Amino acid sequence: MKKFISIMLVLLLTLGIMVGCAGGDSGGVKNGGIKSDDLKDSSATQQRWLRLPDTSTRVCKLVINPDEYSGGSSGNFNRLPLNLGLLDDAKSVTKSLNDLIFVVESKSANGVGGTEVFLPVYDQDAEDVNTRYTVKKMTLDVDGTKVSATIPGGDESSTQNITMRDKIPVDFQTDIVAVVDVISAAGAKWKVTGASQKPTYSILAQNDTDATGHFAFNLTEILSQQVTAEDDISVMTLNVTLSVIGAGPLVFQDYKVLSIERGFQYAAADASTTWYPYGIVSTLEYPNGTAAEVMDYFAGYRTVARRITFKKDGSFYLAGKVYGKLTYDDKQNLMIVEGDGFNYVISPKRKQYITFYDSEADMLSRSNGTSEPTSSTQYWTVGCGRIEVDTDLYVAIALDATTPVEQLCEEAKEAVGAGKTAKRIEENILYWDKYLAAITIPSDLILASAPEKQ
């Protein structure tokens, strides 16, 4: 990659190409030490499109946010979309492919709303007791609204279990969500597991952790990866266990189970966006409290990548609109689309809970989904699983009108390859810093007066 960057720079500096500008220097400002981060723009009038400059040997046929590039507006900022356009030789948009990748929130995210199907009764002598546990003494603190349960300290290697003993029905028409608020762990590890009967499956909702906070686990979703169409799911039931390992004490609240309407939802408001020469950064919050930041950037002349940083806990899904015939390569975890005069490949990195839908309405309601694409597939979704806050997830699209699909597959995989993503962004910043140092910066790029040389 370093060799590629250095060759590109030589070509660019020789040609003196304008940055991201279709025309010439319209009264531009000579660079006086300006770097790419100095051109950061979060204003309402920021440039919302991005493309690579052409060289004598490479031509950029892609533009990020093609409708903005053409002087319009994509109008879909509530989805955190990745929109791409194909350009002709005159730099006009011939194909505008919006919503190729976007981010949605599960309606069950964070255990918001729904109907309580289980509330614990901890007193083992009570007639309606519905928990069982190996804890010798658990202290309950009732404050009028919540019960705080404290598991006392013990041996570092000991495990203490609290099991929701009631049979909780699962019909796969709603999401069954287990919720627990861990107030403090004091060095103890904890996990949430489950077991279903008729058919019998085991569930790992949360592996050992000492994290504190509000946790919601979609048990239906976890089970859906194990149950087949032949299983008699009408009689499926669940037990859910909270296990505490170590000395403690561990204090928790609201250990319960909810039934929540299935579906996805877009964000509650438009995204806030910041433009850089090397990428466009957007942030968005969702109705049930989850939040993400994305950066879209060029990983190559035919490949655009997206970095998704999770800013608040929740239940995120990658989703996308299909422009052509979709096939899914399960072995390589690639979605391959043959369109009208173009092909593209999506490398989502994740492969949990992948589902295909024939319409946006079906996708949003999570109804009529299939595990394999069909000739009428219009949308896809991929679950992100439980990801720590401030953790990055990458996804890439390789798109071109003439490149063979096999090559696009390799370029898409390369863009999200292990250990290469963060380095790629660093190299992009360095690329633009060196490029800006050698050219006259066009005023239509800066969108404001250039900083004075210090």
C-alpha cells in the first residue's frame, strides 16, 4: 500500500490536478502549510460529496453521494447511507445508487417498551416464586420502584446462578428480550445463558464480563440461528440464567424478560455530518438510544469503505438496497450484485443473522425474510452482534462497469482485511496532506477562507 501511495503522489504532483474539483482553479489559494484536517467542515453548507482526483493512468469513476455532486440532495440522512454514483468520461453521473449500505436499529434495542413476560420473585418461600439460585444469601433492597439484589462475596472460582424458572414461550413473531442492569461488579465476572425445551437448545447471550450498565439480550434472535423450519417452534420455552463468577459482590437490578414487537427503525433525526478531503463522517442517534458514527472513504479507485464506530450500546444492523440480481457467497461472506451495465460486491465482514427481503416494508417489519436471496430480493440486513462502545466495524463496496466480478470480490475483501483498515485511513490522510502541500487549493473546495500560514 505504501508503494502505491508514493507512485500516486508522483503522478498527482506532476499533473497538478485539482482536488475533488471538476473544473480549474477559480481564484484558489496557494497552500501555505494547510493540511487535510484544516479543511474540516461541519457547516450547513459543507460539500457533502467526495471523489478521488484523476491521474494520467487512473480515472475515478465513483463519487460518494452522487445526488449532492449533481447539485441535488439525497434526502436520506436519517439512514446513515452510503450512496455511490458511476461517472462517465464527462464526469456526469450515469448511475445513482443510494442506500447501498445504511444502519438501522432493532425495535428491541436496549429493551425499550414491550410487554413484561417475566418479573423475578426471589423469595424461595413465596408461593409464586419463579427463580431458583445457588446463592446462600442474597440481599434485596426495595426502594419503591426497583429491587437491587446483592450477591455477597465468595470464593474467586465460585459460580452462583440465578435462573428464571418460569417457562417463557417463544413464537418468533415477537422478540423475547432478557434485560439486566448491572450496578456494580466489584471484580466479579458475570454471564447470561439460556436453555430452550422442545426442541432443546442452549443459548449464550453474554460471555464472561465485568462490565456494568444496562444490558438487553435478544433471545429470539439467538435461537433463530439454531432452529430450522422443521422444528416445532410453537411449543418452544426458555429458562434464562444469570451466572456470577468470583468474589463479588455483584449488585444488579431489573432482571426480567420482555416481549417486544419485531422490526427495524431509522434514526429519529437527520445525521450531523463533517466533511474532510479523505472522508465524510456522520453521526446519528436512534429512537431507543443506540448511536453510531460512520466514515465513508475511498479504499481504492473502485472501492469505497465505511468505518462504523458504535458510540452507544444498542442493537445495530447493517442493511442495503439491491440494484440488480443478488447472489450470496456464504463461503467468502460476499454479496455479489449484477446490475444494468455495472457490477458490485459488498464485503460486510459480519455474517450474523443475515436475511433478505423483497421490499423496504418487509425489511422494516422483519417479515417474509429469507435466508437466501431470490430473484425478487430488494434489501438485505446483517446483524452486528453485541459490540463494545467505541469499537470499529468495517464494510466495503467494490463497484465498476467493466471489471470482472472475481476481481471486485478480491478488492472488496482487501478493503476490510485484518489489520489494514485503520492503516488505510492513516495513509489516506497522509496522501491528502502531501497532495495539498503541492497544489493551489481551489476555493470551491475550501468553502471558506484558507487559514493563514503560521
